[in-house]
Amino acid sequence: MKDSSAPRVDIHTSLSLGTLELTHYSLCQLSCQLRDHPHFSSSTPSGILMRSTNSTSASFPRPHPAPYRAVHLSTYLSRFPENLDPDQGGLSVYLSYALPSPNSLHITPFESLHSAQASEFSKFASRRSVVHSTKGIVSCTQPLAAKCGIEILQAGGNAADAAVAVAAGLNMTEPCSTGIGGDMFILFYDAATKKVSAMNGSGRSAQKSTLETIRKDLGIKEGASGKIPMKSVHAVTVPGAASGWVDTIERFGSGKVSLERVLSPAIELGEKGFPVSELTSHYWNTAEPQIREASPNFSEMLKKDPNASDGVRAPNPGEIMKNPTLAQTFRTLAKEGKKGFYTGRIAEELVKVVKDLGGHLGLDDLAHHLELGSEPVDPISLKFKPALKKEANGASSGGSGDGAVEVWEHPPNGQGIVALMALGIIQELQDSGVVPAWSAEDHNTAPYLHAIIEALRLGFTDASWYVTDPNVVTVPSAGLISREYSAARAKLFDPTKATQKLHVGEPPRHVSPALQSSDTVYFSVSDEHGNAASFINSNYGGFGTCIIPKGCGFTLQNRGANFSLDADHPNRLAPGKRPYHTIIPGMVTNAADGSLHSAFGVMGGFMQPQGHVQVLLGQLVAGLTPQQTLDAPRVCIVAGLPERDADFDWTVSVEEGMPEETVEGLRKLGHKVEVVTGSERGLFGRGQIIRHTVDTVEGTGVWSAGSDPRGDGAAYPAL
């Protein structure tokens, strides 16, 4: 309760039915949450019955099917008959679950629906709290993978060492998103030097994968357009993760723990087995048909069960899954280093399965990647300070009080530049007065989201043409995020309506220092020394191609599907080239002194730069904590790459929980809006944030972290 004037709540429970009842309750906004109940996944209430004392009643379906654990009632209460007088009698809410303990249910009252939208609900408050630590934190999508990282921190490793342990642990526990058969990128903050460093661990196409060869293999006629299918063997590019893991430890690690020690927790998971989490099980079962069809080695990635028709199947939630073949792959990498992956048995099996399926990847392609290793690159950045409304006392309304920040991203071939372009456009819109100063109350309103959506549209329109491998094609990164170009693109913004068609711009051709050298898991790790790793690793789409090299225990990515097969496109397929990459880690420093603000990211294909912009602004504009900004409902405007100057479906997907007035406001502005509910909310990605602050009294650095409630994980502190 916030104060004594709030409605009185009487809670009654029935031990036999596991029923919770509210009585003597005026019509108001409610949120019912089930707090980590182990039986929730198997308990499916038939509906929610809402009844007033005047006998008006309504029944609605359960809004959030498993695996989401929160049941939000406010949307349904607001749809009560208009003639219901909330001041006459009370409202009873009955929630029945087949649970051993009904006390696991918790009801939280909010303000009346007759008042403005409750700020707590607009932040989509979850059951999670911010996690704090002075020793370091691992924030990721799987608890068992987080434990791998915590173990390495406690063994004396730093954030980089622990990040590799987490990556390997996630490969074991969430192979539906990531693996050693995919790619990785890292941003690393060194507290001693206050420097942000970047390393690109993405692989290249085969030397024999010419544009003409692949178009012919796919049956695409001359002059016709076409794409590499996500399931095609031609979507396989050289896996860069194995090299990236080793190079991360060598370049950024503490030097106190060996590669063998770093990989040992994940190896143990594979050999002894681990219980499978809810979302992972869901995606594993969904992908099982493709896993079976993709290659003859499908049984390596399925659970052994003598009762299954052929002895294997996808694991269910809570069941033990073992992957000893992947554990052996990790042992080989630990013992022999990169050479053990890119040459020898693993390399031979990888090439064999690809060639057996008609692909062109060869041993020379793997040897070439071994020789080059992961590529150290200069990160790109943008200084940003949102305009905030002033209170009567002169203080800023809302915001975190951090002032200007510098936002860091990987340069192309990654799409992090989209986030920087969007932020640059927003900065120009606010500086010019086209978009007014914001306050916390503006967060997730229609005008606020309209500015973000339009800025992101412009960013994606340019990225679809310019983002490619800078070692093959010159990419004007500095020009794309320059004040001059941002101001020019900002002039295309109309505050009164959505833009119907956008065209690629012509940025200044600055030469960036970063370019002078020749489905996904995101997680963040911090340590007691003040270092932080922002790390992302991906198969691209789910299990990638689902193709499994024999005796290796991992699937091969399908990142090559992002190449264009248009001969005139900068991102066109070419031998030994890296494609447009969706996976992007993020980092934020305080512009005043270069100290770390946060390591953050939001996995999820083309949602990633959109997530970066939204969760950052949630903190800077609305003053949300890391957990609150991840809990807040999000929007997603694109699930693919728009073709140059072609019509594109710019539908705005809006997550369930967004205020209704915001949804209608976006529609009035001309946006085509689709509200996404239930398990489909995975579209909006899964983010992690670790913030750094200093206790000014004690002079001690404090880590504060949040983890996305759309995933299975959480933030875990080192002790």
C-alpha cells in the first residue's frame, strides 16, 4: 500500500484449490505475479473471472501463457462494462491454480483506473529487483551459465575470463541461441585505462562461394532477385566463436586462469548433464523437426530416451540433458587452442558435413581464419545528452542525473551503427526544438516513441545499404554518425505523422580509423577491479542451419543468409567476406571523465539496435533502474533488411503492456501498429544491463544489474 487512502484489500485463500480471492476492492489496477513457483509451468488456469457485487461478470483468457510467469490484470479490468459503478460495492478477483501453496500468489494494488496510467504499471514492473554487488556480476539468460562465470571470477579471473566461461556455459544450456559454431563480438572496458576496446569474432564466407556459384546452386535466374535461405547449407560461414573465445582470454584476460580452467564448468555441465530451462525447452522442441532434417548427426543434439520412437527427442523443462560430444569439443579447444578447432578432426568433420550437403566451405577457409584470428577493431561512439525538462527548482525532471554519456558500439560489419545513427538524429531533433525536452512522464508515450521509431527507420534504411565487411567495401561509418549527416536526416522527421517511404542518404565520405585496417545470447560481466565485458555470441537464427558436424555436438550458424545476392549491393556475397551482422554488444561511459556508466545489450536479430536505444533512453530520460528499463514494454519496427528505395513493411510491433493511449496515439500518427502478446513477445529480445556507480560515502564502486524477464536467467552477484 502506498498510503492509508488506498483501497482496503482482504486476501482469502483455499488450501484445497489454491485459490486467491480479493474482496471489498474498488475497481482499480491490479498486477498478480507468481513468484518463481516451481509448479507454474504445469498449472494453466482456464481463465480469470472478475465479478462485482452487482452481479456483472466477465471471463477472460489467461493473458500470458507459460513460460512467462506474470499475470497482468489491468488490461482486462479496463475492459469491464462501462456502466459498472466502481464506487458501488466491491470487485472480487478469483485466480485458481492447481498449486500446493496458494501463498505463492501475490497481489499488488495500483492507482485507480480513473486516474492517469499508474507509473509502476507503465514500467511493466516484474517480480525482479536490481541486483547489487561490489565483487562483480554476471547477467545472462541462463542461471547455470552464470554460475560458470561466477566460478571463474572467484578463481581469480577477470570479467573477460568469466565472459568466455559464460559463453561456453550458454552453448551447453541454450544451444537454441548460441554456440561455438557461430560468431561473437566483445566490447571490453579496462578500468585502469578507462579504455573501451572491441574485437570482431565473426567468420567469413568460403573462398569458393562466389556470387555466380551460389545463385546457380540456388536456381536463381539471371536478373532475378533472391536470398540465401536460412536453412540452406550455403548460409554456413566460418564459425568465428572458437577463435574469439581464445583471443578474448589472450587479449583481455587476467592471465591468472588457463583456457582449460575457464572451460571446465561448461565441460562439467555437458558430461554430467543439466536441467533444461523453460524457454530453451520450448525452442528446442520447436526446432526438433529441422534438427532431424538438417544432417544425419541429429541425435547428438537431442535427449536420449529409450521410450522415444528412435531413441532421441527434444528435452522438456526440468529434464536432464547431456552433451558429451560438445564437452569433448571444448576439451580439444582447451588442450590445443584454436588449432584444435580449425584443423584436425573437428575441422575435417565440419567441412565433410557441409560438402556432403552441397556446400563449398573447405579446410583452407578454416585455416585462413586460424591464421587471421579475431580482428581487434576501434569501436565507434557517439556523445549523447537528452534534453530534459526543468523543474521549478531548476533540476532536471526525470533522467538518471548522469549528464552526457558516450555510447560505444562495434563498427560494421555489425549493425550497432544503427543505434548511434538513431541517437544522433534524436539529439538533433531535440537540439533544434523539433522534439521538445522530455521528462519521466514522456517515457513510452506516443510522441516519445514516434521520435524513436522514425529515427530508427532512418538508421535501418541507411544500414541496409552501407553495413557490410569494411575490409572488402569502404563503409562511411564516421560520416553516417556525424553531426552534419544526423542534422540532414533529422529534417525528414515529421512530428505530426509517420513517414511513408524513406530513401538511402549520402553521408560525407569521412575515413574512419576503425576501417583503415585490412536467434543470439547477449550477456554482461563485471569484476571487482571495475572491468566489464559486453559480450554477444550467436548461431543467428535459433540453432542456425541445424547442421551438426559428426562427433562435435554443436550446430553451424546461418549468418550467410544476410548476404545480398544483388550484384550491385555493397553487402553482396563474395569469397572470404563477412556479411551484415545483427549481433552487437553495447557499452556506455560517462562523457565527463570516461568512467563506466554501463555494459548493456539486447539480443534478438534486428531488434538489437532498437533495444539499445530504448533501454538506454529509459535510464537517461525516465530515470529507470536497469531492471525497470528491461521490464518496460518495447516496440520493434523491423524484422529484416529493407531493400534500397523499395517499399517496405514498416509495421510497428508493440509489446503487450504498453498503455492503450500510446497504441492509439501511434495509430493516429499514421503508424501501422500490431500488438504482440504472450510468448510471441520474444520478438522484443532479451537484454542485460550492468550499471556502475560509486558510493560517495564509502568511496566504493557498486555494480547494479538487471536481467530481462523475457528470458530464463537473472543477474547473479559474485560473493
